[in-house]
Amino acid sequence: MYKILIALFGVTAGNGFWVYKYFTRLKQLTQLYKGVAAAEIVALREEGLSGWRNDAYQCYPTFEYTVDGSVIRKESSWGYPRKAYLFIGRKMKLHYDMEHTECFIPKEDEKMLKQKLYLHTAGLLIAALLLILACWQYA
């Protein structure tokens, strides 16, 4: 009986943590990364993941974009699992920090963050509902 309550509490807390993390990251994007630039992927670096399947790797794209006449070329700190999604010559929109123009995030990542936020919010609501029902059942 208590094991079920503890498990449901853990799932609720875990989803709540991820909802908070994705929400704060999206809030950071809207408050800090106000600049928008057209960027192009000019290089890709692949890195294998240790301990994963033999074909698992991450791709780190290098973006090139122009801000106030200055060309900025920087590798993303985010690794992407799908190489088909990334290719040299692909053009993307970036959001960048107006004060530190080398700090950026691709517009596609914003969509991904929103999807993850919605997914974990749904998980949080379902887990919270199950936790409430379980508490009510055992009370």
C-alpha cells in the first residue's frame, strides 16, 4: 500500500522537476535570447556515446550567423541524436543573447522544449491524479 504511494509520489515529483526545468528554460529564452538571426550549419562533429548501442552518437553542429555585420561561427553545446535532421548547408533561425551574441539557441530547440514541457505537464497531471486517488482509496 505505502509502496504504491511512494512510487506515485516519486513519479509526480520527477515530472514536476522536468516541468520546472523546461518552463524556466523557455522563460529564459523569451527574456534573454531576444535577438533573431538566420544561421547556416557549416560543420558537423559526431561523437559516440559510451555505454549505448553501437550506432548511438550525438551530432554537434557548428552554426554561422551574422549580428551587426560581425560573422559569428560557433559549435552548439547541445548534441542531437539524429544526423538526418542536421546537414551541412541547412539554414535555421537562431535566438541569441543581445549582450553576448555568441550565446544562442536554435528555434527548433524551442519547439522541442515546448513539446517536452507539454509531455511532462501531462505526466505530472496524470501522476498527481493517480496519487490523489490512491490517497483517497487508502484513507
